[in-house]
Amino acid sequence: MQAATNPNETLRKRLPIIIVGMVLFSLYLLWQVASFQWLSPQVRTYMSTLADANYTRTLELAAARGLIYDRNGEVMAVNTLEYEIGISPNLVTDARRLSTSLAPALGRSEIDLFEQVTSNRPWVQLARPVSAQVAQEVTSLNLEGITIDPIPRRSYPQGTLAAQLLGFVNLDLVGHYGVEGYYQDQMAGQIRERYLSNIPFDLPQGGWEEDHGRDIILTIDRDVQFLVESELLAAINSTGAKSGTIIVMDPRNGEILALANNPSFDPNNFFDIDNPSILQNPAISAQFEPGSIMKVMTVASALESGAINPQWTYYDEAAINVGGVTIRNWDRAAHGNVDVTQVLVQSLNVGASTISLAMGPTAFYDMMDKFGFGRPTGIDLEGEASGTLYVPGDEHWSESMLGTNAFGQGVAVTPLQLVNAINAVANGGLMMQPHVVREIRDGDRLYVSQPSSLGRPISPETARVVTEMMVATVRDGIDQAQVDGYTIAGKSGTAEIPSPVGYESNAWIMTFAGFLPADDPQLVIFIKLDRPTSGNWASQVAAPVFQHLAERLVVLLEIPPDDIRHALAAQGGAVNAIHR
């Protein structure tokens, strides 16, 4: 019979194994604790994020956007602050009372607020953006858990003035249309991540003015812009027009002094616009058939190409057939023996078509290209259209277009394209690059816009001859555009409005383009009225608008009358160097 095992002996034999196991397990635990001191950067970041999740949040905050000024330093666009209201629900002790107190200030229902305030999230956005007045009202309530964070916003102190030229900045601080859209990258400040505490007593740091975007100084004159917009509104009211555009430019350097459209909008409240198309700038985006103003470029092109000379004449029989299409004068009358000047003075469609036929399609369309038709001008504004000019070889071109394009039918241009072509005549044949930005300031650095040329479609001699013809057009044919004391060169245009089934009846676009003083042009003024009802011809409707605006502009811009300029010039004065 085998003897029983001694329990003490068994325990004695197993005890070293148990001790070794406990020591090893203790060492393992110590290793795990110590290993936290040597965590990888990724793990450290993850653990830090978890630790801070309930105490901080990240807000993307843009630095201040560059400001916009007119040419005289008047502010056109600035930066302001609106606010974001939020709450940390875990810091709220009486959600019902807080919801009741906060609802009137934010204009929200108590039930909606109560649901957000009792959320299990660490932080909840209650309202964004709100005005400084609302933020101040919320602050005065002294509610627990509330956070109030500044949000940069764009503000336009001049209201609707030059709205479609300026464009607007959306709630994400991204510029759209106009200068704001075109120079978005220049003016935008750097987007930075800002860590905000959810603890009410942990105050956020400032600094949104850091990394300020570049400032823009426009060629626009605020006072001229206001005058032009006022005259445009008055013209629309007096003529019954549905809409309109006025552009005032300096032909010598391409600077735009004013660019007005009506209707317009308030860029401070762009989000309230019902019709998004009103945000666009018709001066650079609205294409239309120009009508008889195009005869100026037709005559200039023919003179430049040598197809005709200043003494050229033709016999006007009231109609001409081009490519199977019969073209008639506006008055349906035959004018007999007519010279080239009278083609402009009497605005004869048959004469313009006869001239384009004398040139031929190759020379005619080459000259239209040199004048910039059918392509954007390249102005520094977002949203420019290219216009439409079909040429031989295009699917939609027909032989009749050589005749109709000559007097502004079957071709589409923007107001700016038309103004720029007239500028070439006013500026001795040299066509300047149109632009609206004069300077860009980046801290202490200043970038000045240098005038540049788009080419020379006509020679100085051709420009001089055509200018004399345009002076005769105003003097002998458009009394309503004359300005006492100043020689005006100009041309009107009355264009029918095309539709899918031909041209609309009793509906026109009326334009007038003129420059002054004719012998030393300092201003080109372009008037466009859409669907006016007070008359049938632009010479009756648009020309008086030009006259009234020009009379006020020469006073505002201190342009002396012809006799004073000539007297000063005789004494060696340089009146065209007046600073504006």
C-alpha cells in the first residue's frame, strides 16, 4: 500500500514556480506601463486627440481679405466680423431655462434649441452667421456653456454702387464675379486652423488680421460712378427702357472711370437675389447686335485697307442685294450720289454694305478681327463673353453676312468690345487694353498697372479722317448729342432685337458712342438702352442721355472747353495732363 503525499511537500515544490510566474507577470505589467513613454508619434497624436475631444474644437478662419479702393482712396469693399453662436451641452445644468432665454435672441423655436442643448455631442453650432448686435445680446444673457466666435465677412460701404463691377464674396469668403472673382487669389488671406476651447473661461486669441490679403486700387472714380449710375437710372425712367449700360473710359490708357448697369443689386445681400442673372455684369457679358455704330469700324477698315479713300462716292438706289438678301436704308429712300462721310452722317445701310463688298470678305473680316470682335478684350473682370462674329468657312456664315455685318446686323458684341473699338479711333488708331485695377498693394510693395496695347487696327491718319467724319455726324445729323463749347465725335445705333423667328417688331436696343474733346480725346462715353419706348431712333433717345452726362462730366473732371484748351496750348500748356 502506497504512502499518502505530504501537502506541505507539494506546496514547497510548486512555490518557486508560482513566484517566478508572478515575477514575470509583474515585469510584463511594468513593461506595459513603461511602454507609454515610447509611443509612436501617430499614437501620441491619436491619444492627444481623444484627450482633447471634449475640451477643444477646430475652426477654419480666413485672414482678412484685401480691401478695395477707388482711384482716389475711397473705400469700396472692407472686412467686418459676424459671429457664430455655439454651445457645449455637457456644461449646461438647466437646458430648459437656457432654451427659453436664448430662443428670442436667435429667432428660433425653444423646442429646436432644447434638442440641440440636450445633445450628447461635445459642441453644437446654434447659429451662423449672426450680427454683432445679436452676439452682444446673447453675451448679455450670461448663459452657461455658450461660445461666441468671430467670423470674417465682406462688407460694401457704398451699397449698390458699382456692384456688378465689384462682384461679391460669399459666406465662405470666396469671391465671385467682377473684381472679387477675378482677383480672388490676390485678395484672399490665408486659411488657418484655429483651436478653440469649449470651456467658457478659456478665452480665444485674436489674430484674424494676420496674413492680410492684397489691397486693390481701382481705376474707377467713385464720384464719376455715382453720377453715371444716377444718369442711367434717370434715362431708364424717362425712356421706358427695361435695362441699360453706360461705360466711361479714358481711351489713352484703357482705364475705366465708370461702368454702370441697371438693374443692379446690393452685394451686402447677394444671398437675397431671386434672379441669379442679375449678378452678372452686362457690360462685359451681354451680347447684342450693335446696329449702326458698326458703320464706324466698317468705314475705318475700308480706308485702312485701301478699298476706298476719303473722296470715295457711290450711287445710292435705296436697296442692294447681297447673297440673296435685299438690304435697305433705314428710311427706305434712295439718296443718289453719296460720299463716305454721308454714309455715317445719314447712317446708310446700303452705303455700309457697298463698302464691305468693295473690301471683300478676307479684308473685311481681317479688320473686324483687328478691332477685337469675336473674342474677349481680356479685361480684368470675371465673366467676360467673347461675342459672336461668323467668318467665311464657319458653318453659320453666309455671303449675305458680308453686307449685314457692315451695319451691325448678324454680329453680336458686348458693350465693352464696342467701346474698345471706338477707343482705337479716339486714340489715334492704337487700341489699349481695358482694365479696372490701377494698383495692387501687398504690404509695403506696390504693383502699378502699366497701360498696354492690344494692337493698332488703323493708322493715325485713318483715325484722324474717321474722327472728322464722326464730328460731322454729330454736327450735321445728331443735334441732341452736342455739348456747348466742346467738339463731339460720335455715332448712334438703333438695332433690332433678333428672335428664333426673325426680328421682334417695335423693339430695339439703342446706343450712342462718343468721345471728347474730338481733337484731343480724354473721355469715351457709351450709352446703351434696352427696349426704350419713348422714341424709335437712338438719335432721339440715347443721344440726349450722352449729352446730359457729358455736360456734367466735363465739369466734374475739369475738362476745359475747346477755346480755353486751344488758348492754353498756344501758350505751351498741357491741359490733357490734368490729374484725375
